[in-house]
Amino acid sequence: MSDLAFGLKLPNCGGILCPPEWATPESLEALAAVAESYEYDSVWFQDHLLSPAELRHLGDLRFYEPVITAAALAPRFPSLSFGIATIILPLREPVLLAKQISVFDALFPGRLKVGFGTGRYESEFDAFGTSWSKRGATADDYLDLITGLLSEEEVTRSGARTVTSAVMSPRPEDVRRLLWVGGTAAPVLRRTVRYASGWICAALAPNEVAAHVGRLHDLIREDGGDPGGLRVALSTTIRRSSSAEREDDHSIHRHAKAIAGTDDEIVEVLRAHVGAGVTDFLVTFDEPDLDGLQGAAAWFASDIAPELRPR
């Protein structure tokens, strides 16, 4: 794998970026097979446990929990790693999540990247009976606890989740490489510096990426670290100029700034993102159906990605 990496986003959350009927075990497996066949580095999932009220008008939303889905696919596609962008951390039980991460890494070493976020829909938090206004503080407490459980011999923490003399085994050899943080707010950048090996942003222009990466590098240096090891992932939608228009009601959560145009135009924009600091592209495609989605994934890997990799 070159330093520049490409991940294919799978439709495990039907109704988010894609119609609900696209989210099936068969479609997830078929797209993972395309990713492996065309030498993507990874496949990525989203995270929603319950249907947000804002999306229920779209129909019967199908959400496949990402850790379980990744574990089901991992033995079938041994060349792929599996990422989550992003787990809604304040809605998770952090001890259980830490255990899931540790066991996945023990079973499939080096093949998991867990991105953490704080959520987008207040209705999800209402459904859980969890505070929307305190989600940032909860995420900080949970991330500190998860990191401790995965790296320390014995953990005692108080806060949003209290544990006393807790011991978790197995534990990964390098916890930081597993953890990514998603978002653009100032607390997100600080979490990235403190806990993570990578930062995830969505649908930003190159100049916006560069500004955030510059801030992250400054924070890492202030913390005494080396910013050269930071991975930067851009989650984005690609639209070929030859693609048919998709007619559905999923613009509510579709990437607002799709990268669109001819092959040369798309390559130009992606090169600008590389210049801004992007090391990982997490791509999905604006296509009218699943066949088109598979075809676009093959096209991108064959015609676009090679133009970006070092020669």
C-alpha cells in the first residue's frame, strides 16, 4: 500500500447517502468484493443505532451496526482493512465498545480504524434519553476511558462512566493507530491530538482542509509531537459527468459538496486535496442504482486513483 490510501464507503446505513433498499447483506458483500478486487485499501461504514426522526419519512431505514458488520466481512476479504466514520460515541456503552475494539484487533490485527464523532441528530439522543447538550463532554470522558482500558493494566475513572480497578484483556499493542476522530470543531481537533492517529473530515474544499490541517499540526507541535505521522481522511462523494442523475430524497444527508466533472477535473480537485494534506480518501459515488455504484467504484480505482498515487 502506498502512503496515499483509498477507502470505499459501504451502504450499511440505508437512508444515509443512499436509498434504504441499498442496505442489505448482499449489497455490502458485493461492494466489499469490488473493493478487494480493485485493490482499495479499506472499506468504511457509518454509525446509526436508531432511526433519526429527521429521516423516517424516507421509509424503512436499515442500519447495520458497523463493528458487527466489519467482523462478519473481515474473514471473507483478508486484504481489506475496515473503518468506521464515525461512531456516535456519546450513544455507546464505552466499556463494551472498548472490548469490541480489542477483540476485533486481536482476531484481525491491524485491520480496524475506529473514528469517533459526537452525532448529528438531536432526535437520536432524545430516543436514547441521553443529553444532546452534554455530548461533547460525554465523548471526552468516554474516549479517555476507552483509551485507558485499551492501554493501561488497571483503570479507575469517574465521569460520564465510572469504573474502578478495571482490567481489560486482550489489549492492542498500539492503541493510537486504531483511533481516529471526526469533525471540525475546536474540541474535535484537541481530541485528535490527544488520542488519535488520524483525523476525518467530510466534504470540505481543499483550502478548508488545509486550514484545519495547519491548526492540527500547530496543536501537535505544541503538545511536543511530530505532525508528520498524522493521517487526514476526506470523506467525499464523487460524481462522474457521465453518470445518470439520481432521483431520490436523500440530499438531506448527501455530501453537500460532491466532487464532480470529467476524469481530468476530478483528478485535479483530488490532487489539490492531497496538496492540502489529505492522505486517505473515503469515497462514495452519486449513482442511480447499485450496479452504477459498483461500476463507479471500479472506474475510480482503475482510472482515478492511479493518477494520484506516486509513480
